[in-house]
Amino acid sequence: MPETDACGQPGGRPRAPWSWPLLSAPLPLAGYLLAVIAADVALTGWLLARTPPRDGQILLFAAFLGCGALCIEATRHWGAPPPGTRDLLSAWWLPVALLLPPLYALTAPALAGALAHWRAGRGPVGWRAFTAAALGLAGAAASAFFHLAGAQGRWFLDPATLVVAAACAVLFVVINAILVAGAAAAADHLASGRSALWDPESLLLDLTGLGAGVLVTIACALSPPLLALALPPVILLQRSLLHQQLRAAARTDAKTGLLNAAAWQREAAAKILVARRTGQPVALLLADIDHFKQVNDTHGHLAGDEMLARTAAALAQNVRPGDVLGRFGGEEFVILLPGADEGEACSIAERLRERVSAITHLAAGAQVTVTVSIGVAGLGTHGSELFDLLAAADAAVYRAKGSGRDQVCLLPPGAQPSIPQPRCP
């Protein structure tokens, strides 16, 4: 589910569409976001005219909103979460969808999102409106499906109706994920779109929220005052969830979603220590985007950030399972290849170089492309410590850039960067 305070979406991935303000977003993305928001507004107006107000429903709706507001305030009290962290507001939206008419499921995320934006004052308004619309449309669809099934009274005692309720919960998650993936695809982030649908971590978080929502629904169906007992466990679960996400965010580079330099060095050093004990080969790649300053100067820093993210995504999609990939700083990326000798490392580096050179991005009507120079170093050949490998790979990158860029270089032992050297074999 999408962004933090308003109602969550996975962070730490290559440049997701919500990082753009709506007015400066690419035209397909802006059109898609506006279309979803417009559909939400139109459906809200249509349901308003067809849903008679009932005091009991309004009071129950207010109680759910109050619980959501308390969760938002509790999150703020723990400190402003980084963009992309997830919350458990779905624990309140699912009961709204199952226990009240679709109108209430449609409007609840918008009201909570407005409160979150007012209290937090962070994030693009356009994207926050989209996340609320996506959640509202998903909730309305789940609510309509559940009520069309004819669930009445103490439905939670009927196994068949419980199955329908579970199906509605899944429908809620799937529709919301599809709408978010559509935004990623509209921004030309097909990989981000797939991850919004299939990312295991996001799926686990969704299941956690749905589990809490089912328990809240049953408690409220038994007796609405039981909401007061359900609120503290949900807040505590939200706190635990936020703590885990903050720990993960501390290891992650915000612009690319890769490991940051400190986290990468810790993991790489640990793997090198294991390799030295077992005698397994290890290689290191240092990739530097060529003429990156020209991209920023010519097309702007937003285009530069986009190319950083796309380069990171291309590298992440083409490394092997078990390889350690991180952003080393600026326009540099570093990859540790456990089990790879220098020849295999050169082949991997060449494949990565080709993938990056195929990246294109349309910025203000101009096609933006980049290339990378990659330096290769091997454990034993270029040293026995991580610092030795980094120094050798950096020297190889220096050689590659001096030889024309967009190539892979491997220094022989003891060679200096200024000595002529052909590309990796």
C-alpha cells in the first residue's frame, strides 16, 4: 500500500512514482494519478446520493476514524517516519468495508489522509490524494462485494461468510496493489510495478494489516465498545512495525533503494572474511557513471536522480543471488561477487555495462542515456582486505575513464592506473 502517514507503501526501491510532485510528474503518470483521483471523487458523489445517513452507521464510522486518528498521532509521537514506511491503518479500513456501506470505505482513507497531511505537513499533496483514492476504491470494491454476498447479523459465526470476508480482504489488497503498480508503470517503472504486486516483504506487511483488521472486525461485530480494547494492540503492533522499518531504512540509500555505503561495507567485509577462511574466490566491481555531471547540468537534477535510480535498478536486476550491491557515493556503485574469480567478474561486469548503456529516459523531450566505467579487483590478486580491493577497483575505473570510458578494466597486480591496459578479457 502507498506511502507513510496517509496509508503506506514500500520504500527503499529505485525511484518510485510518488517521489514526484503531481505538477512536475511525467505526463502519463500525472494523467494516471488524476484519473484515479477523479474516479474516486465521481464514485463518492454517486454513492452520496444513494446512501441514506443512519445514526448507528455514522457513529461507528466516527469510531473507526477516531481509532485511525489515534494511530496517526501515536506515529507522530514516535518521530516522523521516513518516506515509504508502512502503517497499519488498513486494520481500521477493512472493518469499515465489511461492517458499513461502500460509501464509508470510499471516504475513510481520504479523511485520514487529510488529517495525516495536516498533522505531518510532508509529502506531495497529489500523491497523498492518489494513495487515498486507491485505498478508497479498493475498500469500496471489497465492501460492495461483501454486501452483495448478503452477509447479515452475526456473519462471523457462518464459515461460508467468513470465507467471503477473507476473499474481500484479499480483494482489497489486490486492487490497491494494482492501482499502485499502474502508477509505477505510468512512470515507466515496470520493475517497480512488478515489485508493488509481488514483493514478499510488502505481502507480509499486507497480511499483518489484514490479520489485525479481521480481529478488529470480529471484535466490533461482537460489540462496538470492544474497539477500545482492540486499539492498544494495534498501536503496539504499529510501533513494532515502524521500528523494524526504521532499522531497514538506516541501511538503505534513499535515492536508489540499494544498501548505503556503511551497510554495504559491513556486509562485504563479513563475506570477505568467510571467503578467506574457506578459500573461495571473491571479486569486487566498482561502477562509475560516465559524465554524470553533464546529465545534471544539461537535463536537471531530477533527470540525474532518475538516471541514478534506473542505473541502480539495472544493476540490481542483473546481479546474481548472493551478490552484495550498494551505492558507494555520488554516481558510484559497488558490487561484491562471492564465489567469482576475476574472469567471471569481468563477464558479469561486461553484462552490467551493456544493460546500463541500454537505459533511456525522456526528460523535457530529450532522450537521456548514460554509460558506466567498471573496475574489477580480485581477492588475493589485488589484496586480502576490503580496502585493498576497493583501491584496486578504483584504480581500474580511473584507467577505464582515461581510455575512453564505457568499458570494463582489470589491473594486473602492482599496475598503476596510468599504465595502458586493454579491456577486461
